[in-house]
Amino acid sequence: MKFSSSLKLNHIFRRLYHTSGFANGFLVLYARKNRTEGNRVGVTVSKKLGKAHMRNRVRRRIREVYRLNEELFQSGWDIVVVARTKAIDAGFQDLTKAYLALARKAGILMKEQAAEGSDRFPRGEAVTEGD
């Protein structure tokens, strides 16, 4: 993560849980302004979602969604993402769409990116001209 750091302190997680969150079928996102120039991002996956290898896979995928789209986010935010049960079986593009939709709802995307919506091409998909 180029402009961000990991959120590790328990009291910051608890402070974020007391803010109003934004949810969809895959994820819950809590966001709050911080007093730094960068973002701090934390990912939570409950033991209810499965064994350690399943939880770690979901956690890695959510972190990767943020890393690939980091330039779309405003700086100066604490962000906590909580995975829901459906996130285990979700495809990477479904997680990306869910994450960006929640970030748009929370108002933490850059203004010009929030207006464009999900019209961007996903990473790894080639764009050819003149076919």
C-alpha cells in the first residue's frame, strides 16, 4: 500500500465501530477522518467465516482490492472493512465492486472518481482500440 498503512490498534477499531457503517451483501465498511495525511486500513474477518486458511484468503483479497484501487481514495481516513459470510465465495470482481460501492456511499472516494462509478476497466483486462 503506497499511501496507506495498516490499522492495528484495538482502540481505533472500536472507535470506528461506533461510527455509522455502510453495508452490502459482502462487506461492511466503517470510515472516519484521521489527523494524518495517509489512510489507515484494517480488515476484520470473524471466526464464523471458517477456518484460518479461509479467513486469511478473504483478508488477502480485500487488502488487494484496496491496494489496486488506492489512488481512488481520498487521503486522511481510517477505514475498517468487515467481511461477511458471502465474501468467502465471492469472486474478486464482486469484492471490488462491493468495496468501491461502499466507499462511494461513505464519501471517501475522490470526487471525479465517485462520479464515474464502476465504468473503469478492472485490472488485468486489456483494452484494445480499433478492433
